[in-house]
Amino acid sequence: MRYKYLARDKYGIKREGEIDAENISSAEDWLRKQGFVDIKLSEKSTKSEAQKKKKDLALFKKKVKEQDLAIFTRQLGAMIGAGISIAQALEILSEQLPNPTLKDSIAAVKDDVITGMSISKAMAKHPKVFPPFLVNLIAAAEESGKLDETLKRATIYYEKIAAIKGKIKSASWYPTAVLVIATIIVLGLLTFVVPTFAQIYNSFGGELPFLTQLLIDISNNLKENILFILGFLIIFFLINRIFYKTYQGKKFYHNLFLKIPLIGKILHKGALAKFARTFATLISGGVPIIRAVEIASSTVGNTLIEESLEKTKNDIEKGKPINQSLDKKYFPPMFIAMAAVGENTGRLDEMLDTIANFYEDEVDREVDALISTLEPMLMVVIGGIVGFILIALYLPIFKLGELIK
């Protein structure tokens, strides 16, 4: 059975949590052995009820992002370094962190830690909140006894990953946002402004200039077929979304993304930076190399590169050096050469950190270059479309005398 408890610890501070016990007497005995007094126990809801409640709220839970995990690891590491017990540190964090999903998971981890479970095993019960990277890193730290140092390393990692993801998103969202806004403006002109001018021109009679007539025809077709166009776009989007969720769909799109001019380079270098950063952090934290490659490969965000790293892992298991196991199609000569130096000198983690820093800087430069290149190009394209509409609308006015009969 699972029981909720409210009690005071040996310092007189009120504590609450949950424990598993055969009956209420066993639960009370266990708490007394831990130094708790003024114990109040109550039976928790049945497992099925708890699961139902959890399922009902799952859709509304806020996602835990890298920034949230960076705050968590930084504060937990600082408190453990200051001599605060893990359970107490987790309780403090469960009350003050801003993300409600993370707070609930930390509270559950704290309850498991109080019952004697290791923090890594307790975290492993919440895979949607605590990724394998963090769980394995903490498991290795528990064995080495350097949990506070490892948590500081995890903080740096999450801050770096959040920064690189932010850069990649800005590279892809900037042109998308501009094109969407431009499309809305053009559709607004074609739907509301052009028909008004068309009515005025019809009252004049006469033959309209070719550009004006073309624009009016486009506007009329758009208005007449707007439902079909919207339906097609929605169906196209849904089909692509379903296709993307399949393994073959991901392979197709990830291959396509890498081939997009300018953006493909950013995505590729971003994937290399994330792999190098994750791999370096894991092996410096004491995680075995095979497991480190497996976890790091899941963070790259590209199925093709992840597939190549699966082969790399298999080659390493057979005794092949890491630098010789990396696929030259996705890992450039510089990456492979620096990995070889790291292996030969026994400083692979430091060399991987250097590689990660290099590619993170490269992503920064590529994003800045992309924005500086696309900005004038998009302005020219958008300006050209709007200019065409305005010229087509005002051409009849220049020939007003010929049109009026």
C-alpha cells in the first residue's frame, strides 16, 4: 500500500511525502526509525485512480525544456555542494521551481529517495521529464561520489544545448515567419482590395490592361476556390505530419533538410555540436563509452546521423577506435582528426568539448550569414509581389480617359 505522511523531522521541520508499506503500522515504524515524530498517515488513492488522474492531466502538462533542467541541475548541485541532503534539496526545489511538471516530478523523486532509492533510479521513473543523458550522468556520479561537480557539468551542457537549439530555431523560423506574414498580406490584398477596384473598373467598361485583368482573375479564382485551397492545405499538412512520424518519413525529411541551401549547413553543424557536447559531458562524467555514444546519438535530431552513429557504436563494441568508426559522410575530416588526437592522448572529453565549441561558433556565424542573406532577398521578393499588385491596380487609372465611355 502507499501512504501519505505528515511529520516533523529531527530538526522540528514539517515534512510531507509518500511511502510504500504493507500496512499503516509498518509505515509508522519506518518513519520513526528515520527520526520523524508527530506522524500523521493516510492511505493514498488506489493506483488505478492515480493513473487515471495522471492520464487526464497529461495533455495539459507543461513541457520540460533544457532551460528548466539547467535551473534544476544548477540549484541542486549548489545545495548538495553546500552540504544539504539530497532529499531536503529536492523538497526545496519541488516548492520553488517555476515549471509545474518539473516540480511534480521532483516531488515524486524526493519521495522515492526518502524510501532509500537512489536519485538516478528515482529519476528514471520519469523518462519524459528526466532524459537518459541526465539519468546516466547522475548514476555515474553516484558511483564516483562527485554528484555536485557532475550537476555543474550538466548545467553547462543544458545551457549550451539550449543556446544551440535557439540558434537553429531562429535560422528556420525567421524566413518562415516573414513568408507567412507576406502571404497573409498578399491574400488580404487579393481578397479584399482587388475586388473593390474590380467593381470600380467594371462600371467604367472597356478593356482592362493585361496585368490588371490577370490580377482580377487570380483574385476571383481565389475567392471562388478558397474552401478547396484551404481544404487541400489542411489535408496536405496532416498527411505530411503523419508521414513525418514514421521512420521512413523522418529519414526522407531529415535528408531533405540537410540538402536545403544555407539551412542544411546550419542543421548539420548543429547536430555535430550537440553530439560532441553530449558525448564529452557523458564520458567526462564517467559514463561508459558505448552507452555514451548511444545516448549522444539520440540528441543529434537527425535520423540519418543517428543511424550512422548506431554503426559507430557497433564498431566500437568490436574494438575499433572511435575516430575510425565515425561515418565520413556526416563527420568532417577535422572532427575525425581531433577525435583521433583525443583518443591517442587520453583526453577525448576535452577534445570533444573543443569540437563542440567550434561547431557552436560555426552555427552562430552561419545563422548570422543566413539572416543577412535572406533579409534583402525576402524584401525584394515581397516588394516585387506587392509592387506587381499596386501597378496592376493603378494601370487603369493611368488610362482612365480610354476606359470611360
